[in-house]
Amino acid sequence: MPAQKRRKRQTAASHREEAAARVPTVQRRPLATPDEQSRRQLFVLGAGVDVPFGVPIVSSLMPSLAEFARGNGGEINKALRKKLPHLRFSFDKYAADQGDEFVSRLFSDASDVVPTLRSAIAKLQADPDLQSVGEVIDRLCRMAEQNNLTGAALTGLDDGDSQAEYLLDPNKITLTHGPGAALRNVFELALQRGSSLDDKERDLLELFITATSNIEQLLSIYFLKFAQGTQADQKTYLYIAWMFWAYLRSIAVNKPGVVARSLYANLPTLATAGIITFNYTNFFDTITARHVNYFHGRLDRYLQLDDRATIDVPALLGVEQIAAFIEGLRLDVTQDNRLDVPAIVPPISFKPVMSREQLRTWARADELLQRADVVVIVGYSFALADEHFNDLLPKSSPKSRIVVVNPDLDTVAIAACRVLSVEIDSLNQQSHGDVEVRASRRLTLVGAKGEQLEAGLLDRVLL
């Protein structure tokens, strides 16, 4: 055998041995076949099942990414910024609590912020889609302008030393969800259509949008801007996507002790008809992993945009090696489509077909849903951004039972009933020990965490 081939085989064998060494030592057996267990149980995994591994939920990911970028992931942050020169985005600037920070700035610095905000909106009033929140914006600006007490208004109120005072504490003002979401949507439209905006106006609207968004919303916003935006927008998307990938990659290493305390320990015996996961992480043992469909992509591959080829990421890439890996990626936005992106599907309602492999994954998921007797959905929120799967689910086999496992039954009941066209009043409340259950003819809701789910509980709620 030629020496070069021998070295390649030795290297491949070494990688397999390293991978095997990192597989959890939890006792496992292969997925049961239909002959071993007649009930075909398909498991669908959402973000909630990864919480025991220290993976933050979507709403709290932004502060964690900010901490990662300036801490353990500092070298990765530097490597990406070197590859993406003149990048203006930072997670510190746009951490999750910045939505309130924006309003605080508006109410504490109205003389600077209000004119810029009004100027931007005035340029966009001709667009009927942007007029609906004009009154909201104007009222917000007027409230901010009137927040300063000066002169006669302060007589008898101040201690004689201050020349001005706030009526409302800017640090304790919070936008409610409805107006906040409406403003964000309108500002997104404004940025897409407002070519007449100057840099200061554009920066202010971008600050509000990004400040009031979670990581999935950020990825959605900048993916759309990546497809039709400027090179600056493209660099921002590449930075967010690769930092998000690097953060998850750095903690997505199997930990036997954690696996034993999570749902993953029970999947080999429970998931008799396969697994669909919305998570990018891989906490599965090697045998179970063969039966997993990554609905939104995975961390061990990346995509070449020019030829849509999926490339394997080197095995066991730890945080100390990711920066060097980043150095070899194609991230020069001046080179047209010759770019590398993580193999993750942007969380937008209309999913782009990123690759043939992803298209086949979705087709396979539909097949699994058609064949399952029971579909067990754990830690999944039925978000509007997941409408692609939310459309497949009600079209699954009409004979199948749908079991939704989530500790927040009130919230998930509304979402699940919407997707499955079930009247929420038709759910009957049951009790199985400490676990609350609400059930209709086809839909069963179980108030539990993923790690509480085991064969006995599942059998009882399906009786």
C-alpha cells in the first residue's frame, strides 16, 4: 500500500477513535424495531430538551453570545472581525435588554433622538404601509420631549441645586409587546424601502430593530438583508451566523453525566420511529444519531453558497480550534457568491432551500410523520417562524396521536391547538401523579420537562 494512502487511513482511524472516546458512557441499546415494539413513536425535539446541557433558550441567547464574544470566544470574535473588516455589529451593543435601553435613551436624550426619529418617519409617510404606526411614533416622541421638567414646573419640587429633572425615570420605561413589535416591523420595512434615509436615521432604526429582537429574529432580518442588501449587511449576517454557530459548537460536546439526566438517555428505547430535531446540536449517542433528521440544519457541516455543496466540519472541533477553522473560511463579500455559511436554515416563515440535502431532510420528515402511530413533541413552541413544520404536522397520518410535552401548558396549549385546529375548550384535564395532562381525541398535552418523560408516563397518558 502506498505510504500516502496508509497515512490517510491511519488518520481516519485516529479520528474515529477520538470520536468514540467522546461518546457518552451511558448504557444504550439500538432503537427498537417495529417488531420489538408495535407502536411507532416519532419524537420531535425543540430547544427545551437542550436546556439541561446549558444551552440558553432563544430569548436569553443574546446576552450569552455577548458574554461569549468578549470571553471564551474572544479569539473567534477577533478571527471573524479580521475576515470581515469594518464590521459595525456587536452583541454587546445589541444584547437582549437593549430594547428598554433604546426607550431609555429616547426619554433621557430626547433633544438628540427625537428629531432623528421624526426626520426618518417624515421621509417615509408617502408609503401607506408605514403610516399605521405614525401616531404611535409621534405620541412616543411627544412623551419623550415632555419628560423634562424645567423652570416653573420644578418650583417647589427640586432641592434648589438641579436645573432640570425627569418626570418619568428613563431607566424604568418599557414598551409593551404590541407597540414594540409593530414598531420593529414598520422600521424593517422602512429600512428596506427608505433609500432616502441618511446614515444617522438608518443607524437609529437599525438600533431599534436589532435591540428589540432575539437571535432568531436577528438571523431572519439579516438573512433577508444578506440576500438583497449591501456588503455591510452581508458581513453582519455572516458574523452573527458564524458566532452563533461557534457558540453552540463550543458547548455541543457530549457530557455523559448530563446525558443521563436528560431526555436523550431515554430516546433509544422511546423513539421507535425516528427523531426530528429543530436543534443544531448533537447530544445523541452514535447509534441513535443515525435515525435523526436535522430539520433546521446541523453544526457538523457548512454550506458553500456558490455550488451549494455541504462540507463536513473537522471532528471534535473545540473552542480553541474554531478560530483557526474560521481563518480558512471564504467570507470575502466582494467575491460575489463564493462564500461559506453555517449549514443552518434561517428561522423565517418561508424557508429558503439552502441545499438538496436539506430538501431531502424535509421530505423524509414528512414521510416519518405519515408513518408514525404517535408523534411526541418535546420542548417545541410551535413558533410562527416554524410554519413549514407546523403545516406538515396536521397533515400527518389522521390515525396518529399527537403528544406535546412542555412544562408551560397554558402557553403551548394555545399554540398547539392553533396548529392542529383543535378547540381549546375540548381539552379535558387529567392527573397522572404530579403531572398535569390535558387531552382531546387526538391531542394530548403533558405538563412536564423532557427529562421527566419515560416509557411508563408515556404509556399512561396514551391509555
